[in-house]
Amino acid sequence: MPLPPEQRVTFFVYVIESPSAVDLYHRRSEGDVIRQAVNLNQIPCVVKTAISFQAFEASLKIGLVEAVGQVPGCIPILHISAHGSSNGIQLSSGEVIQWHLLKDFLRPINNSLNSFLIVCMSSCEGYAGIRMAMHLEDQDYPFLALVGNSQKPTWGETAVGYAAFYHQLYRGEHISIAVTAMRAASGNQMFFLEHAQESRRAYLEYISDLNTSQVQASLQKQYENEPPGHLDNLRKLILG
């Protein structure tokens, strides 16, 4: 059930788009579609076009700060629209911003928002952005939650999906319900929601399982090359 109006989080959408050459040729802008969609619910929306690395960096470090000042009292939702892959996003210029670099851009933003940054990745394999939360050496997270597609959605699927997503958030629905709605609206079931803490927890479990497998493989190799009884001694040494 949606939250009553007095309990809903007031937000605005900050779009950074870096369109491909084909999109530029056809004058196709996801930012314009998102702005028109959210404006129907009177949700503020700021759109920045960043065709180069320098412009993208400025959009985050300067443009977002200015936008927050223009709509005081509203929490920004960062919407990044660009060509993507499992390694990161590619800008109009052809420059690639890998996840670890984008993570470094987002961490101070998330910290300034008291760990309440929601990132919407509108790109192919944008869900791979959860890797940004898997750096165990970091004490903080680059976002609270990330929404993205695990495969290669069409331009129309992302535009329709995110329009539905923001509409549901405006209605006061939980973010997980909003993601379910974007799947239904777009017809694409590969849109997912992930919280940074959950990503890191799952990664830690994966590392733990991986280390266990490596130890077991090492023990088996030792067993094959050593006399009987040696494996028991090695287990005692490792496990106590």
C-alpha cells in the first residue's frame, strides 16, 4: 500500500545522459522523455548532457550540487543514461568510465546525502554497477540502492520502464514495488534492484566460499602427492 502523502520522500530526478551517435543523429533523448514523464506528477527534473569525461565529471561534481540548491528539501535520484557493458559505461566521445572510477565519483555524493543516494542505471548491463559496492577496502558505500537491467534493454524499454518507476515512487510505493511496476510496463523482466549492503554481503559470502574451495582443492592435491595420514595432519593445521 502506498505511503500517505505526508510520509512520502520528496525527490527530484537528476539525469546525466551521454547519447550514442545514433541517438544524436535521430535527436533521441531519454532525458527529455524522463523529464516530461516526471513533470506530469510535478516532480522536478534536471537534465545534463555529458558527451565527454570532463563534462560527465562536471555534471556530478558541479551540476548536481547546483541542482540540489535549486530544489531545496528534495532528495536527488541520480539517473545515468549511456551505452553500457559489464565493465562500465561509455560516453558519446567513446571514453569508458569503469565501475571503480564511477564508484569514486559517487562515494562523496552518497556520504553528503547521509547514505541515501539512489542510482538508476539506464544502460545495457547497468545492473553490473552493483560491483561498485563490492570494494572491501572501502569503509563506506557509493550508493544506498541501484536499479538497472542485467541484459541489453531497448531504448523504448528503458524509457517506459523508468517512467513507470518514477511514477510509482511519486505515489509513495516502496522502491521494490516500483521496480516490479517497471518490469510490467516495459515488458522486460531483467530490471533489478540491489542495495549496496546486500551486494557487499553477497560478495563476502562468495569470497568465503571461493577460499574454501581453493583450500579443498589444495588439500586434495596434497593428498594425491603425500603419503596416507598427511591429509589429516594438514587439516588439523588449518582447522585447529
